[in-house]
Amino acid sequence: MPRIQQIVSACSLVLWLVATGFGASQPAPAMDGNSLVRVSAIAEYQAIRAGESVSIAVRFQIEDGWHTYWKNPGDTGAEMRIVYDGPEWASLGEIHWPAPKRYVSPGDLLDFVHEGTVILLTDLTVDAEAWEAAGKPETLAFDLNCEWFVCKEICLLGEGSVSLELPVTTETAYKNRDALQAFSEARRAIPRPWEDVPEQMYRAKFESGVLTLSVPSATRMTYFPAPSKELALPVDALTEAEAKGDTLRIRYRDEASTVDFLEGVLVFERGQPGAGNHSTHAIEVRVPLRDDASDPPRE
């Protein structure tokens, strides 16, 4: 059974038990995964140039006390999804996520979650040739269909759709003033891309199945492994992927031998919370596991 169907079945069972009185002494109030998360979206520019891209900020406002899931949900849950529904001459690119938080539930289940307000960024691109073949439409109207699991003691499936409309132009496109705050918030929260991280910022080594990450002068480090189709994931992220100090040593599953890179997000602190010298940084980590696995050089 696919993972998302398994989760839906498990959540449905929990809700049935609550609704019928089993496992709960009081009837549960009506809850709706759609209303617990409110979704909206805005484009960074007032128009989109044919053959170019415009960034889209998708904001999820999560009810207090509840959480949704990062692109690697961890032991339970499922990532939030954004699906483009519009003309074929336009498309969405990769989604850029802010760093998540660790959430440990009974049974030592470790999830990677988002709480409060989270903004995901993605690029919308107009294919110039396809646009011209379609008769050069003056407007791009499209929907962003979103799905999520929102959890507290129980998990609920939710969905929502946002409709946007952008003029398509061959002239200069100007920034949308109403979008400045959303994009400023989002870009501050998104980890620094691995290719822009200076080599001296951190050190990484993979040897005998152990990933060692070190950051000079770090006082706390937390590592969030990226999702892996090959299941090249830590053996015990609960106890090994977060620690005080400047070094993490994380054992990986045997499946790590099948991939070229280990990827994830490293969040580290310097100084002490509440002190004037305290700072928090989030960077992408991409560690080659083979001599022939190469990438463009970092700064």
C-alpha cells in the first residue's frame, strides 16, 4: 500500500475510534484538516515575461498547537504538496523549504515539522516557444492545488486551492509591492544553498558508514536528512543528529553505499541563547560519497 494511503487509513481509524467512543472518554469536537491550515499565494512580480520565471510564495498558516510536515516528514506523516493546474506552456519548478523543527512523539518517533506560519517558494516559468504556439495569451490564469497532513494528537488530511492570474509580457516586469514582506520572510528562513556555502563554514566526512559534520565555534548542531528514495538515511537521527558542541557523528544505513551524495540541512548555533553574540544559521549540506561524484566548486 502506498505510504500516503497507509497514513490516511491510520488517521481514519483513529478518527473512527474517537467518534465511536473507543479510546476517548468524551466525544471529540468536530475537526477539519482544511480549516486547520489556511493557504494563500502571491507572485513576486506584477507580470511574467515570456521565456522567464517569476517566484511564487505559498503561505501556510497552521493552527496553534498543530503541525504539518517537511519534505522529509520523518517517521510519520507526509510532506506538504503543491501541484500546478494551468496552461501547459507554464510550469512550476523545485520547491524551496525553510528548515523544519524536530518533533518527538510517544514511542520515540522523530518527525520533521513546521508550526505556525511557513512559506514555501517556487518558480513559475513560461516556455516562450510553447506560449507563442498557443497564440501568445496575454494572461496566465492557474491554480495551485495543495495537500497536507496536519497533526496534534491525531492527524487530519487537508487540502486547499489558490487561484492566481498574471499578465504575460515581453516587456519589463516590475515587483509586486504587496509581496515584499512575504518574500523577505521566506528567504530569511530558507537554508543557504549548498553551492553558495563557503568551504570554511563546515567540514564533512563520510567514512565507515558514519557522516561526521563539524562547524568551528558551534555551540549546538542539528541535522535534517533530505528524503531519499534509496532509504539512504541515518540509523538513529533521534539521538545522533542533534547535539551541543561543534561536531555530529551520524551512522547511516547500508543503503548509503548506493548513492553518490548524502544531502540534508544543517542548522547550527553560535553563542548562547539570550546572549548578544547568539546566532542561528541554516545551510544545505551535500557530501560526495565517491571520488567520481563531482559538483561545481563551492565559494
